Amino acid sequence: MPDVDGKAGPAPITAFGEWLAGARALAPMLLGVVPFGLIYGVLAVGAGMPAWLACAMSVIVFGGASQMILTQLWTAGTPAVVITLTVAMVNLRHALYSATIAPTLAHLPRRWKALIAYLLTDEAFAAMTHRLGDTGPRAQYRHWYYFGGGFALWASWQVSTLAGVLVGAQVPRDWPLDFFLPLTFIGIIVPGLKHRSHVAAAVAASVLAVACYGLPHKLGLMVAALGGIAAGMLVLGRNRPGARRAGAADRSGSVGKEAA
């Protein structure tokens, strides 16, 4: 609507507008998600998994890293109980994501919480963090923003998985396609390393992931995640203004005692 000066005012904030904004926020990440889905579909078929089961996993599990690991365990003939527990351990990181966004969803009905929980992935969480601290007019439609980002990733994952399943038989099995898995996550994480605590967490997690690679049932992933969190929190605590002032006071006090 035009204002008193005849100029167009800001566009009204609507649920659908926020849904589109969430989808647009996640769109750049699809450059890594789509190849990831293709690779999963190819590997699943190459591992001898039925096409219907490979596609069903993308709908039910909806987790790229856990689906890749599940496929590897399937290939090795791992018992179903071990596969289930391993996938559950890998997906424990989503509990951290949930704890972060939970305060912004507390007022919503259960159906919304269930929907966003289902759509919560690494990439979707990265897009959601843009609106976690929003307290303006857009805050009332924050869940639509989450929904838009999550749905964009979900739809692209299903389509890319199906495409990978369809072309899987045409790809030689000796191609090291699983190497693209860490490359995809590196592309997601590196642009978000904006503070020292972020870098410390990434470095610590990377070192621990390599050092603990040999642990059974992929437990090294959880060790790396917890170690990265601890390192990031340690650096964050040291860089807080209160901690810096306390450190400066301690140093000045020590100097004063020595002078006395």
C-alpha cells in the first residue's frame, strides 16, 4: 500500500512469504544436497538394496549421513540391531539442534513441533539459525520460515535420491563416490566459521574424528561432536567480556602485589 508521500510501503509479512523466504535461504545449500542424494541412491543400489527400500529410507530416515552409514553397514552384513543403534548414535546431533530451536517453538501446537522435528537436518538448521534471534514482526511466522527451509531440502532430497536409484546401475561400483560425503559437510560448515569458538570447535572435532575413527559403531562421531562442543564452549567462555575483565583484574592485582 502507498504511504502518505505516495511511495510504496514495505510488503506485508505473511505466512506464505516467510515460507518462501525459508526456501530461498536454503536454496544455496542444495548445490551440495542434490549431489549427496544422487550419491546415496547410487551407493544404495550398488550395495544390493532394493530400489523401493532405498527411496523409503529417504522418506523415513531423512538423514544423509545416517543413510550413508546405514548403506555401508548393510553392505557389510551388519545385524539389524547394530545398524539401528549406530544410526541412532549418528543422529544424536539432532538433539543439540532441537535444544537450540526449541524455545522458539514452545508456543506452537504439537503438530507443528512434530513437522519441524521431522524436517530438521544439518542444512535446515543452518538456515533456521538466521531467524532464532528475530523478535520483530517476522517472529510470529518463524515456524513457517523453518517449514519452508525444511521442505525445500526434503523435496530435493527425495528427487535426488530417486534419480540416484534410477542411474545407479549405470555407475561403476569401484568409483569412490562416498568421498563426496565429507566434502558436502565441509561446504556447509566452513562458511559458518565466523568466530574463534567456531574455529576451535571445528578443529577439535576434526582432529578427534580422525583420531577416533577406529572406534566401533561409529562412536568416534559422537566423541568428535562432544569434543568440538567442549572446545568451542571453552574458547567462548574465555572471550566473553566478563572473563576478559576478570583476567585483566587478576593481572593488575598480581602486578600491584609485586610492586608492594
